[in-house]
Amino acid sequence: MTGWLDALIQGVLLGGLYALFAAGLSLMFGVMRLVNLAHGDIIVLAAFAILVVAGKLGLDPFVAVALAAPILFVIGFALQHVLLNRTLGRDLLPPLLVTFGLSIIIQNGLLQIFSADSQRLRSGAIETASIPLGGGIAIGVVPLLTLLSAIAVIVVLNMIFYRTPIGRAFRATSDDLEVAELMGIDISRIFATAMGLAFVVIAIAALYLGLRANFDPTIGPARLLYAFEAVIIGGLGSFWGTLAGGVVLGLAQTIGARIDPEWQILAGHLAFLVVLALRPRGLFPRAQD
Amino acid sequence: MGEAAAKPTQTFRTGTAGRAPGAIAAIACVMLLALALLPVVAGRNLIQDMIFLFYMLALAQCWNLLAGYAGLISVGQQAFVGLGGYLLFALTLLGGIDPLLAIPLAGLVSALFALPTAFIVFRLRGAYFAIGTWVVAEVYRLVFAQFKPLGGGTGMSLTPSITSSVPGIEWVKALLNVRTPAARDLISYWAALALMVGTLGFVYLVLRSRRGLALGAIRDHEGAAAGLGVDIYRVKLAVYVATAAMTGMIGALIYLQKARISPDAAFSVTDWTAYVVFIVVIGGIGTIEGPVVGAVIFYLLQRYLADFGASYLILLGTLGIVVMLFAPKGLWGLITERYDLALFPTRRRLVIPPRAEIARRVDFPK
Amino acid sequence: MPFLETRNLTAFYGDFQALYGIDTSLDKGETIAIIGANGAGKSTFLKAIAGLIHGTPDSVQLEGMPIGARGAADIVKLGIALVPEGRRLFPSLTVEENLLIGGYGRKIAGPWTLDRVYALFPILRERRSMATPALSGGQQQMAAIGRALMSNPRILLCDEISLGLAPIIIADIYAALPQIKAEGTSVVLVEQDIVQAMKVADRVYCFQEGRLSLTGRPRELTREQIHRAYFGS
């Protein structure tokens, strides 16, 4: 019984990580209807960026991410402004193919620079610290921080989207590009800003990716799939739905792993397919749309 | 359409013929014959290269039909390559079926798998469909990795008794005076040639049919096509299942030739989707000629640059992005912009008889 | 020099030419109405001024400055705001957010603030936190006009603001016009409702199949002239 309770708790905590992966993807789709096939690879890229900043400056990853975040904001802004804005339009193929190409470039670029070796972000004692809950169940501090960070990210994103002028501009642009322009909104700038913001979220996701487990240049595509599954399970259009989707996916994976360790990933995918078959609009779809 | 069709003012006819269809058909026949007889003069390396070229081209034609015509942008076609490969292993090793018979059977079973797969992934639209197909391919990979009779996660090899039992192998050995492995390659070569030509022919015939016209309409404007009475779901489903069958057959052939299979290789997104997408985009999506051009270029790059590993892939990715941004119709698009060429004419042209002068004065509604 | 001027303005949708060399002018504080049958090019004309369709730089001039090739986001910053055909409010924004976003690109102090718009259309204050799809057609039109006013435009372009509304509602909306003009705003109205247009406009331009077919002051034009300008002869 404890084993199952433990699986549930760990599943919810793992869901925090997936929600962090998914929040960036959700943001990109929400504002510019962009489905970014390189999302997972960009998370891995950010993890390497934190690794390098932490290593070169001898910093703790938590400090390094604060330094890497603005850099990543600029990279995201530039990527959208220079490259991805050119691909957006009625035709679906260009954004998909360009981000697919980016995925291959990032993956192999990282392989070239860092080799296929596994890496890990090191943060001392916190990595292994845990809070005992009694009954043989303990919560790892890092997994807990992951979930809390995911909640914090979603609260902040919701505040930006629903309480600030730029958030209004994000939503207006997503509703109607042409009329948004009539409001004096510079579309390509808004898109670039949204991508910059998504990259900051990605930096936070990358921090926990690297703290929780080993990573190497090839694990990006799987992270894209988890992020995507969380977004679809939760239902498009709501950040809280994305968090819920992440938790559902995390639970499915830990429960699957509890039955047979080799079934962890498969159980997550199957949960996604079941949700898709039964509730194609996700578990928590936005009322309108 | 006959002369009697539109009596009142004007008669029109539509035709799909290009400039000199007869000449091109003749050239095609000669080329086909030359390719079929190539083994008489070619060495084993060239034959193996050609097998690779043929199956990549066949895969590219399938993906082109899916993405370029039906608007189904899949990044999960590796699901059917791997499935076809594993089916070949299952049918021959576990079922004791003749390998050449196993290839069409693998195609048939792939189509059967494609139906429930479509039921789920068709719930996702546009770009989400793409990632959804990828998830499905991962599910296939993970399931086959669990299937111990076919080697589980590490995979397995075809036994020599099967690879050497390909029908016709003795005949080839005697005719061309070669050893068993070379004879096996030759059988694979002809099978690959047949599959490639078959795929090409199938795509060509589909596009020239009424259903092909519906596909073009969907590609150009899905909403308008639906308004004109095209049952989009059914047309897309038919294309998805048909390409799954062909992709499955190609996958079976690939793994008959490779004689060794593992889940990671058989369901590789890079090998069976990224490369294929690259071929179609570089060559020119939405044309039959484009993938042919793309496959030849990809073959040359692969042959001379693949040793550079990661840098080679970076180059491919960059090339794909550049073409998508600056020449979205691909190399074949650049060629046809300059010359009015169509090796596989599928576009319908309005043929206006000479007395149609009046038509010029008719004002078209806005 | 006129305040806003179009010179030999042409516009295309692909191969289809929608406007053929339109010359118009608008003075400061003036209201002009563009009338004409469906498909005459009236909306295209407004879109060309608002920067949604691009022409040659000289084809649209604001106080002599060529602005015909500028994008819509630029144009609004120059003080030209469009109330688009069909209202086109942002459905995922509340009424108040729709008004606020109207002032996003042009943040200058002026007569029009949230409070002032609410004073002009009091019903909007009551509905301020509602989603816009829940509003009636007339309320949506008020919100769309209010949204455009929030940029404190020097020129207000209105595309078919009476479309699909009951006469009594149309009268309500047109009742707001004098207050808008009182702030010195020039107005370009595209209007199907000729009677309404004639009532409020200082001058009228009639379009026919993308060409200017008649110009004049409402009082000086006869029914026959307008009928001919509408439908040709």
C-alpha cells in the first residue's frame, strides 16, 4: 500500500517537471500558434547552457540559471524575430519543417561540442535531501521544488497574460492578427517577446531536468513528446490545464513504472492516447474557442 | 469529356498531358529496362547503393503523397517502416512464410494497424497531428522492445536459412554466376526497384484520378474542398492507410536486406522520417518529380558526406531550413519556374478549342 | 494642403484590381462619407488608408507626408484609427480589456480615456468585465468605436458601423458622432445606409466598381445623380 501511495506522490512531483516542459510549448502555441518540434532540444540546449555557465563561473546551478535566463530570453527573441516569424502563415509546413530542422541542428551541434556523455547539474546537498513524511515515504527536495516552481511559473504566466498590457497584447494577437495590428501592436515584436519569455520558462525547466537526472544531447525529442502530451491532456488554452496535464502524465508514468519499470514511458504515452480517444479536447478545455 | 458536354456556348475539355508524353514515356521505359538489367554490369557496392536509393525514394513518394497532397504532415512514418520490418521477421521466423510473400503481407497488416492508429491521430489537427504520429511511433517502438520472441530491446537477426531461401536465388546464382550473398542483394535490388516503380506508379495514378483531384483541392483549400462535396475525412483516411501499406512493404524489404533489426533502428525518426522529409522538401514537395530529384541529391550527400556524422546532419538540417525559407517549392520548383516541364503530368489544363475566342470576353465573377 | 489625401490610389487582391486611381481629400474636423454598392471598393479604400493593404508611398498622404506603404501598426501611431467592418472585437478579452488595448500602440494624452468612453456609451461600463461575444450587436459596435477612440485618433475611419443593426440602435450610435467630432476628430464613414450618411457627412464620395463616380456636398446632390453613381447608367 505504501508503495502505491509513494508512486502517487512521486507521480504528482514528476508532473511538475512535465508541466514546466509543457508551459513553454503552451505559451508558444497560445500566442503564435507555433508548434515547435525543437522544443525538447531547446530544453536540453538550455540545460547545457546552465552547465557551462555554472562550470565556467563556478556557480551553483540555481544562480547560473538566473544568469542564463536573460541570455536565453535574447536567444529566443532573436530566433523568433530572425527565423521563425518568416515561417508563420496559413501553410503549416514551414514552421514544422524549420523547427524539425532546428531540432536536428541543435541535437547534433550539442553532440559535436559535448559528445554523447551524460551530464548532470550539481548543486551539493540539496540534490539528495528529502523530507520524510513517515511510513517510509519521503519527498525529495528537488522534486518538490520542481513542482513548486511549476506552480510559480504558471501563476506568473497567468499574471502576465491577464494583468499586464503585454499580456493583453499576447491574447489580442492570438485572437486576430490583423486587428491587433490596427491597435498598433507590432506583431513580430510581440511574437519575439513571447518566444523570449518561453525561453526563460525553458531555462527553469532545464534547471530541474539537469538536477533531477542525467541528460545528454539525444534526450530532447522525448521531452518534446512529454510536453506535448501534457498540453493536449490538459486541454489547449489554459496554463492550469497544462499543469494538470503534466500531473496526469507524471502519475501515468510512475504507476506504469510501479507495475514494471520498463513500462514507465509506454504507460505515459498510452494515457495520452486514451485521453485523446475519449476526450479529444483534453481534460480541462477552455470554455470558449 | 466529349463534344456533347456543354452545348450552349462553348465546349471545353480538360487534359493532363504535358508537352511530349509519348517521348517521356518511352524514355521512362528505356530507363526502367536499363535499371532492371543493371546487375549484369554493376558491382555489388553499386547494387547496394541503388537499393538504398530506391527505398528512400519510395518512402519519399509515400510521405510526399501524405504531406504534399493530403496535408497530413506526419513525423511518425517510422512507425510503419519499423512495423513492416518486424512483420517480416515475425512472418518468416515465427510463421515460416516465404520472405518475398511476407513483404506484401507486411503491407497488408500495416494497413490494418493504420486504421486504429488513424482513429486516434486524426483527432489531432495540423501541426498537432505531426507530433501525435510521433507519439504513436514511439508506442510501436516501446511495444516491440517488450516483445521477447522478436529479440526485445536488443533486436535480432534473420537466420541464414531464411535469407538464403529467397525464391529465385538459385536461378540468379546460376544465371549471373555469383555467390549467395550477392544473389540475395540482387533479389532485393529487383524487389526494391519493383516497389519503387510501383510506388511511383501508384502515386501517379492516384493523382491523375478523380480522387487525386480531390486531394489537390484539399491541399489548396480544405474548407473550400469540403464545400464542394469532398469527403475530406475519407480521402485523408484512404491516403493514410494506403501509404501505411506501402511504407510497411518498404520497411519489410529494408529489413530483409539488412537482415538485422532492433527497435531503436527500425523506429528511428532520423532514418525514416527526417531523411525522407529532407528529400521531399529539397526536391520539391507536392510534385512527383521533386522527391526523385531530392532522393538523388540525398544519395550523393549521404555517399560522400555521411562519414562526417554530426556535422553532416547539421548540414542537412540547415539545407532543409534554407530551402524551406527561400525556395519553398524545392529544386524542382526552381527548375519548373524556368522551364515548363512535367515528367509526370498530373496538373489538369483547360484545353480550349480554337473557336473559343468568345470566352476571352466573358467576365469572370469576382 | 488637405489633412488626409489619397492620390491615384489603387489596390489589388492578387490579380483582381479593387481600386482604380482614387483621389480624395479630407480636411481637419471634416466628416466625409464613402457610399456605393456592395463590392464597390469602399472597405478596400479604408483598409488602404489604415495600412492593412499597402500601396505606393505617395498614394496616401497625411499632412503631405507619404504614408501609403506603411504598416497598420505604424498608421495607428500617426493618429489614424479604423473601426473594422464586423466590429471584430477580441473574443478572449473583456470589454474593458478591448478598450484598453485600443490605446496600446499610441499612448498619448488626449480627450479619450476609459472614463470618457464609458460616459459616451454608459452601457459599456455596466458590461465592462463581460466577454465580448456576450454583447449585443449594438453594444459590440459601441465597444469597437470606443476601442478605436482609445488611441485618441486625429482621424477615425468607420467601416459600416450600421451593418446588421436595428434602426433605433443605429440612431443611438450615430448620436455619439457629434461628441467625437467636437474633439476635432476628422471622420471617414463607409456607409451603406445613404440616408444616414447624407445626414452626418460634410461631403460624400460615391464609388462604383473601384472608381470614383460622384463627389459633392449632400445638399447639392440629387437622387438621380446618386442613383446613377451607384449603379451606372
